Amino acid sequence: MKNRDRMKLAIVAFLVGVMIGALACYGYFQLGNQRETWAYGRERTYDYLMNSYNPTLGLCYEFNDSNTYWLCHDNVLVSLVLKQWNRTVADNITETIERLAREYNLSVTEEGLPLDCKMEALMGYPVDFSKVNDTNRPVLNASYFGSVLKTEETSKNSSLNFLGFGDMLCYASLVEWRRQNYSGADYYFENVTASWDGNGFRDDAYNATVGYETYKLGLYYFLSKTLGKDFEFKNLLIETVWSCQVDGGGFKTNYFSKGHPNSNSMTNTETASIVLLANIPSSVNN
């Protein structure tokens, strides 16, 4: 082989090596950026919940500038997810919930938490969904230190057909999975999956004027991980969830499609808490 040919080969090999190295560096920094985005997205969500905390009352408000505080299930949810971020605040909220539950003579678990059927299902308590129906939302105190104190309670006096509601299907699937009734869990999972229309879960609660409900994306993701189920629209669901996040860290409660949240909708503690509880990555590559 002539010297000139050897030189050409050496140059080509060098250029190929440079390209491979550049691609590797690009991939590394892209991965790093994705991880930073994921951490930043979750960090902003935690900050959103912390900013909603009123240390005087020991509770988080319903939404920004609201003077309404829900024991169940907003603050039950917040107390769960903040344990991984600020245990002191999480414990303060739990203690407040338990104290108020005693003061207002609410039905509670053995641990003293006031739970409706939704939170019972989410936290692993057995729920008989054949007896579950409408949720009562009593006002516990309309002037609680200048605020309104509310909670949710499950009424079990008559049955409700919950099969048309995506969130209730998720809760029912969780209950059956924990009972080791895996065929029942799959049945409810498949029902809620079937309501996906390419943008969101179009169930009986869907309203075209306000759009899909963001929190149901989080519930479904949480359920799929619990059941060990994959689904075809996972990447789209992840992207849709994070496209609803606003600068303050909260999530618009309603949206029309990925990247198109309902600008007239608010953010609230429930939606942010469910997204964190589901541990939804903010990048499809995570």
C-alpha cells in the first residue's frame, strides 16, 4: 500500500473517530439534560405543594389564593408525597388531619386518618365497590380561622355504576389487585384503557368545553406501574402530563391535547400530588 493511501485511511479513521466521539458526547449531555429536566420538573412540583402549605393551619389549600382546605383527600395526598421531600411538613399535616378528624367526629382508619373510598383504594385499604356511590362533601367549618374547612366522605347507602368513570375504574383495579384477584384488576384496567381516545380518557365525566382531566393521567400511570402493565400510549401520556405544568410547578387541571392545556383551568394540590405519587418521569427516555 502506498504512503498516500495509508495517509488517506488514517485521515478517514481519524474523522470517523471524531464523529463517534461527538455523537457519544451529544448523547451523554442529552441524557444529562433529560435527567436535569426530570429532576427540575419534580422539584418544581414539590415546591408548588410547599408553597400551598399554610403553617398556621397546618394544611395545604385547594388551589392558589384559595381559602378552602380539604382534609380528604387533598391533604391526605399531600402528606403522603411530601414524606420524601419534607418530612417535618408532611408529619405536621398528618397530625393536623388526625386532630381535626377527632374534633369533627369523622370516620377514620385505625391510624386515625379520615379517608373516602378513593384514598382507601389508593392507600391499600379494602373497599367494597359494589356498595360505593356518590361522595359527600360536607363543610366542616365555614369560618375556620378565616378559611373554609371541608372533607370528602363516601356514601354507601345505595350502589353507583362506576364503570363509566376512569378514576373509579383505576381505584377498583387497585383494590382487586391487592386482593390478588388479578383477572378482576385486569378487567377494570382494560376498561379504563379502552376509554383512551388518542388525547385522554373520554369517560362519562368528560366535558368537551373544559377538556380532559389531568389527574386521571397520573392515576392511570400509577395503576399501570402497580399492575406491571405496559401500554401503547405511554410516551404520549408522559408528554401530555408535563405539557400541563406551569411555571409555578402546578399542573393545569384540564387540557385539550398534548401541549394544549385549558388556559381557563387552575392548578390544584390534588393533581400535583397524584403526579408525584405516580412518579411520572418528565422525559419519555427516563
